[in-house]
Amino acid sequence: MQKGATVKTDWPCEFPGVNWLGKEEEKAVLDVVRKGSLFRYYGPEAPTHVAQLEGWARQYYGVEHALAVNSGTGALCTAMSALGIGPGCEVIVPAFLWVSTVTAIVQCNAIPVVCEIDDTFNLDAADLRRKITPRTKLIVVVHMAGAPCDMAAVMQVADEHRIPVLEDCAQCNGGSFRGCKVGTFGRVGIFSLQINKNATAGEGGLVVTGDDALYQRLVAAHDVGVPWEKNAPNETSDVQLWGQGRRMSELAGAVANVQLRRLPDIVAHMRASKQRIKDALGRLPGVSFRRLTDPDGDTGPFLILCLEDESRARAVLEVMKKDVRNVWCLREYGLHIYHNIGALVRKVPLSPAGNPWSLPQNAGSVREYGRGACPQSDALFARSILITIPSRLTRAQEKEMARAIRASIADATAPR
């Protein structure tokens, strides 16, 4: 067999949930089509799948309330709207994230504040403390690349300043920190069910909270502006917002309901694969792994290697690309890196009025987002390599991946 052939060709795809799609999802979608009840609240026959998904989510995450929405971005926008984020608010986010986290803040006409990450590649609690101002109204923790943030450190800072926390768990669905599911530490948690995620419906999202009053606002914000009761809008409710039309369809709910039940198996498989690959790699001169705050809570879809410097990382990456699929230098990892988000760097407004950047309420929040705004994070991005761990690797494929990674590092650093 040619060197690295299984890594390049005979390999599970990089979309975790997709590798686990089966007859159950097919049966669930067919049930929706046969009933003709594609809307989550009513139809020719009573729809059941989205409601079952929310019920299972409450049980799985251990929360009082779960709300299914149309996407992870929709979940973020719904949560921020329900929390009252708007002009005059600053919202802290980590330098390593996805563009949608920032999008939701800007859509609320608030100002994003970018915070350093540390060697966990999640929010640095020390820099978080430095970034808080009287305008800080929300902290967004993003559990990036499958691994949980240090929620104990973050919540200590947040509680001291009485600032609510939103957990963006889009890339860490099924993860945990010290025995508790991510998404349950802050005031509200969100999850994505997009095709790249641990469990998928192609597109979709979930919002979870233990706050009864906030839940009513979430339901109103995700729909027509008032909560639904008995499958109809409660027009007399005291909760009156502007809805965003972010309901999950019954078709997406049918797939998501099955996929979320598969999530423990998906995560267990990825986590075990990642650990066996790391064990097979052993100690590599000049290479370290991302620090995990809770190895048992890692969901395992990515392996991050940290090299001694940028030049060595680039040399290893160029060799590794020949034998390993889906590898990136983090600096060039697209819209996951704050300074690669062009609309953020250029402060592109939502409208010709210049909002949110030029709003008088935001006049005291002058921020810059180009490379150099978070030097500690920039240095980490430049010397780090991210590798996808497919969700259904065989033991033989795990060994081949470890061999290819080790060989790439040895080849890139060999004397010429």
C-alpha cells in the first residue's frame, strides 16, 4: 500500500454525525412526510419529532428547558435577543471561535470584545478579567474544537462581576466539565446541529436554560415575539418581543431527534480514537498537545499539535498535507480566527447608518480586530496544527493516522 493511502482515500468523512446516519433517521423522516405535518406545532396529524427532541435534550443535558431552533446562528441570535443585548453593550468572545458568534453580537447592535485564548485554545480567564468594563453585559464562552473551557475559572470571574455567561457549545456537543454537560454552567447554552457537528440534522440548533423567565423570552424571540401555549401564540402574554422566525422544522427535528440519541456513542468513539492516536504518537520532540481542562469531557473531533515555532509548524504542515486529510495551520483556519473575519476587522456596518459601530450608545467602545489585537492567541495560532479525527475510524485507521503524523514530523525536521 502506498504511504498514507488509507488516510487519503479509504477514510470516513470529516462530518461526525453523518458517519452514523442510518435506518432510524430514514424512518423518522418518512414518518414526517407520510403525515404531511412538516411544521413543528401543528399539521394534518399531530407532529411529534421536535417535541421529542426537546424532551430528550432536557434529559440528556440535565436542564429544565430546551428549545429547538433552525440553526446554531439562530440559537445565538435568539439567546442574545432574549438576554436583552443591544446598543451600549459589550460582549466578550474568545479569539478562537466561529464567525456566527460575532455575527449575533453585531446583529444585536452591540460591540464584540475579543479576548485571548490560552493553551487550552479556549477563553483565557486572566485576560477575561482584564477585558471587563462597565459596559460588559455578556460573556460568551466558546468550547472550541471539541474540548471544554475551564468553566470554573470563567464562572468565578463572571460571578464576581455579576455578568451572565452564554456557552456556545456548537463544536463540543456532548462534552462535559467535571461531570456536568457543557451548556449548563452559564445562564444559557446553545448547540448547533449543522453538518460539521458531532450530531447533525444538516442544519439546526438547540438552546438550553434552567431559567423559567428566560425560557419564555427565548420562545418568544425565536418565533413571533410572544410565547407559544397549546400550539398557538399567547398574544396576551406579558412577554412581548420581536420574533425572528427561527423555529426548527419537523423534518430537521426528525433527524435531530435520532442523532442526539446517538451522540453518546459518537462522542465516545471519537474520544477513544483520539486518545489511542495520542498514545501511539507518544512523546514527539518539539511537539506538544493542546492542554485539556477535562480529558473525560473532551468530545474528540480534533487533535491540535503545538510546534516550537511558526517555521517548524509550516514545515510539518506541508509534509503532513501529503498523507493526512483535513489538516490546517490554525492561523489560516478561515473564519474561526478573529483576524480572518474581514467584516469584523473592517467594522462593516449593518446598514448605511453605520450601526453598530457608529451608534452614540457605542461611542465609548472603541475596539480593533486586526491581527495583533490578541498577541498571545496569534502566537499560538501561528505554531499550531489542527487535525480532524473522523468519528468512525477503525483501529487500523487510527494506527495509520498516528504513523502518518509521526512520519510527517520526522520528515519535516530531518537534516537536509
